[in-house]
Amino acid sequence: MGGVTSPLLDLPGAVAGDGVDAPVAAHYGSFNTEQRALEALDAFVDLSHRDVVRIEGPDRLTWLHSLTTQHLEQLPPKQATAALLLSPQGHVEHAFVGYDDGEAFWAHTEPGAGAALAEWLDRMRFMLRVEVSDVTADWAVTWRPREADQIDDIGAALAAYELIPRAKLTEYAAAAGQPAGVWAFEALRIARGEPRFGVDTDHRTIPNEVGWIPSAVHLDKGCYRGQETVARVHTLGRPPRRLTLLHLDGSENRLPAPGSPVTAGEREVGFLGSAARHHELGPIGLALLKRNVPTDETLTVDGMPAAQQVVVDPEVGLHVRPKLR
């Protein structure tokens, strides 16, 4: 199940999003004002169209630890984390954020992706004491930063997600402060260099290419499917492609469509994932480029010039993302 239409679209000024984000508000009148409210820690974002999966049972953390890229075996209660499920070749097949509450692990993922995630996990249970349920119909996701670093830091931003009963979403909104739409959320996400699964990634993406080390990949844990690829690329320090932040030409009143080719001269060198208008940086986007594209080269996206800002270093093994602002 996915894409549940939010009751918060009935709030004053709400304008529905596009595509998979259509079930929630793109904005409530001014996405620039809403970005500033989020940075002032005085707003929340309705992400109730995301899918939610609940994993319960006494073996859940050791089992998830063995399957995912993340170290979950001794995860403290209520500590937010991100994790990936990879193919044998190291390509990202599923990505989720979640926490354990002492009784169950709660995972949320992209709209429409929950059923496939739950099905995959359910097939891997074997004789272990775990139960997997898609609970999207009953639970909703919001994002409400409480600390300044939750705006700028990928790891800290994970703790800003909240899970609440879907039946109480309107009640929650009344007490949570100013609502901000997904346009404001996306602008801040892009600015901190955080990729969105299925938008800034494709079927060939490996974690090293998009900065998911160390936020979603723990390098000091036992084996898991796809680990050989992650370890090899990390050690060699040269991912096939690299995520970059693009500063787009703001002279045109438009944004390139997701998936638009990125070119260097006449040569196609990658694709644009997500794009948004940031209230300080202007139009920005995330692009997945060939590793050998010079980091100082001006690129073109849908006829718009674009300057690069490094997210994933093309040469360094440990891809620690520099501060973007």
C-alpha cells in the first residue's frame, strides 16, 4: 500500500504535490517562508504518503543486522537509523529509515515501496521468530526538526522523522506548529546532499556513489549481501559514479525534470535526480555523474548551465561529505 491521501490537504492554502508526492502538500502558500520556518525549528512536514513497515519478534534486530548494510544487532531503543538492502552485485534494491522501540522495528520508505520491502523481508524469515507487516494504512510519517543540525546534517536529520497513528494526523498538525510542504523539505534535503531513493538513484546505484557511507552503511560489521562490492570500492576509493550538488542557472523560471540528462559539451555524463528552489541558494539539484567528470567543469541540464559542488569525492575512499553551507 502507498500514496495514502493526507487529510492535511484540507488545511488553508494547501496545494497538492506532483507525482508520487501528490498525496501530500507541495506547499501551503509560500515554500520560501516554509523553509525558513523549518530552519527556525518552528514547522513540520507532512510525509504521510511514505510507506511504513513493522518488524516484530525477538529475533528482529539480529535478523535485520544480517540482511542489511547497517549495524542493528545492539541498536538502542528509539535511535533513528538508515539501512539498505543490496543485490549480490551491491546495487541498492531497498532503502529505509527507522528505529526500534524495544518491541518492534519501525521502518518507513518511499511511497509505494513498502509492499515490496515487506514481501522481500517476509521471504527471508525462514525459521526465525520475526513477523513483518505493512502498516501504512494505520501509521503516518512526519518530519519535525528539533535541533539546528537536523537541517544541515544527514545523520542528524534522521532523528527528525516521527511516526504517529494516521487517525491522529490532524490532531498532531494542530499542535505541531506551522505546516511546511514537500517543496521546502526537498530543498533542504538537496542542500545537505541527501539522496532520495528512486529519484537520485537508479537500478545500478551502489552506496559508495551517493554518499550513503557512513549514514546508511556500517563498515565494521559482519557480512551481508553485496558487501564485497561496497568494501572493494571503498578501499579503492574510486566509485564508478558520484553524487554532486548542482547550482542551476536561475535566469529561467523553471526546474529541469527529474531524469534529465546532464551533459559536458556534447557528451552525456550523467542524470539529474531531484531539483528544488532553495530560499538562499536558488535553484539546486542532485545529479549522479561519471566519476571522471572534472569537479570544476560547468555542466548543462535541460539547456540550463550548472556549476558543481562536491558531495561524493571522486578520489577519496572514505566519502565524508563536506559541509555544503
